[in-house]
Amino acid sequence: MTVLIIDSSNSGAAGDMLIAALLDICSEKQRNQFCDTFTSSLIKHDPQFQLQWKNVTIEGFSGIQLVTNAKKRFSPSELNTILHDSSNTLLKKEISIQRAIQALNHLKKAEMKVHGIEKEDHKLHFHELATIDTILDIIGFYFLLELLEVEISSVNLLPIAIGGGNKIISHGLVSVPTPATSEIIRRGELPIQGGPVNGELLTPTGAAILASLQAISIQYLPSMTVKKIGRSFGTIPPENGQQPFLRILLGTEKSLLHTEEIVTLETNVDDVDGETIGYLFDILFRKDLVLDFIVIHTIMKKNRPGYLLQAIVEPRKVQEVSLLLMRELGTLGVRALSGFRHIIPRNYTTQKFNVGEGMNEVKVKRGYFGDEMITEKVEYEDLKRIALEQEKPLRKVRKDITSDIIKESETNE
């Protein structure tokens, strides 16, 4: 399975750096075609627009740098129109178009949130992001993913370096990451880490692109065979002069199983009633805080009967879930055991089936090992809804829908 790793753990990420790293993976012919394609597409909006790539060597490392010249400034609504028109022309896949639109929406929503604007109007300005470069960065990134035949679902993301210190923007002196970038980090639930240098390493556009990817966050490189490596540099070095490169690795995973980092939170209690534990189940799953939650009867010290509670969580939710367990259970400590789990790729489809009276929509989850589908299951909540609405036994509703799924699969073979 093809996998693409974005490693910005030292460099941070800007839109031009993400594109340049992908260009480094491409052939020279593809790089020139990229520049020609986007120049001819975007120059009609900004007659002074220029675009070129160049090989650079900085601090002994070679990489690609993207150089642009964009002068004309646009309003957010104008950029929105240009992005929609350009993405429909330059991108082939619907998912690429939707993610490109989402990236620009991240920028708009962040600016609105930071400046307290409730709806998009004349008060909304992009300031530093108001040139055609923003469109180039967003659409260019997804254009190159398509060119390299990389599925968006196979992109993994290491923790992003954000830098530190302060930066002067159009609104004055602010901390790094800037307010807009901070808001995009929050909205996209991006994995970040401070440093390693002072200065802005993660830009709003870079954050918006990475947030729109909805990539799998990883702490370490997976077991893989690396086929190509792309390196890129930004055009503005940090204040201390050091300019680490952004790295993108393209290769194949050795295993058909995905590996995800997880943390098992556990605690023992002997003075908690069943209603509290039942409530805890409800709130953990209703707020989507855990991957799983297990309660095991056990014997504790002084021969007291009690419970061992285990919550399986994503690393980014450890603090939130630990605090919730302490508050609800009154326990004084929660153990955190780091590990990982192997999972198979899965997808969801919504299908309509004739069950009893009329058509009903249900969500079907399928799991794959390579090209082989090894599991197929109808979403329980949909089965429960139909059973209650039609006053039918749950097992009969499940049997009828499963039978229709099997018939449909046999017809399509």
C-alpha cells in the first residue's frame, strides 16, 4: 500500500514548502509542466504573477524552493470564486476539490473567529494571505497529490514544528503561532510541538492545507519501504538564520495493516456504584472521547470486590479523559500505558434497502485486507432505529438487510 509521510517536525510547514517537497519527488519535466500549468491558469487573475522552481543548497542540504511573484490583492470572496473555478479546472477528483475548498474555509473561519466576525462580509480580510499565492498553495498541493497518484487517505502526518517567539503582522506584535494559525490548529486538531527555533515555522496556509487533509497523525515512521524523498526550503529563514528543510517520504507499507498509537488509561475503584459507571459509559461515547471502554470485576486490596476500568484513547485525548475519570469516579490516580494497535482499512457507505414499509437508509461498514473484503457490518444505530420505528425484532431487521446486501454483492460480481 502506498503511503506518504509529511515530516515537518523540524521545519514547520508553509504552502510553498509543501508544494516544493512534492515537486522534489516529481521529475524535472513534471516540475516544469506544473509551473507552466499554474502560471497560465492564474496569470489571468494577476498579470504580474510568476512562478518557478529552483534547486537550492542551504547549510549543506539540497532541496527545492518555489519562487513566486504575486502582487495583486483579492478579497476573501474573490479568492473563493477563483479557488472554485480553478479547482474544477485543474483537479480531477471530487475529494481533492472538496479538500481544497475546506482548506480555504479553514482560513476564512479562523479569521472570522479571531476578529469576532459572525458572518462573512466586507469586514473579513486576509491581509498577508490576500494574493493569488494562497490559491496556488492550496490547489497546487492537491494537484501534485493527484499527479503522483497518492490517495489522500494514505497520507500520514508527524508532529508539526510551530517555532516560537513573536511575529509582527498587520495587527501588530503577536505570539507564535499567530492567532489565525492557532485557530486552524484547533479546528483541524493538528499535532504540534514548539520550536526548534524562534520565529514562525507554521503559516496559516500551511496549517489550513494540513488540516484539510485530515491525515493520520503518527509519532514515528511506520514500517515501510521508502521509494522517494522530497526536500524543500521556505523563502523566509527564521530569525536565528537556521533554516531546516521540510521532508516528504513516499513509499509502501510493509504490512497491509495500519498501525495507530493508542494509550490505555486504567484505574481501580471499590467505592463506585453501578449508576455512576453506567453514566461514565454514556458520556465517554457520546462525546467521542474513547475508542473503547471496558469494566472488569476484580478483587482489590483488603479482599474488597471492585472494578478495573480501562479506557482506550488517542494520545491527544489522554489529559481530557484522565481528568474526566478522576472527576466522575473520585479516584486519585489514572495509569497511562502507551502502545499501539493494528487495524485494517475500512470505509462507510450509505445504502437504501426496502425493509418492511418503504425504503430505509443504513450505513454499512466494510473492512479490507489488501483487496479482500474481510468484514461487512450494518451500523447498529440504524438497525435499532428501523426496528423501533417498525416495531420489528432487531434480529429480523438485521437478517433482512444482511440478506439484501449479500444479494446486491452477488449481482455486482
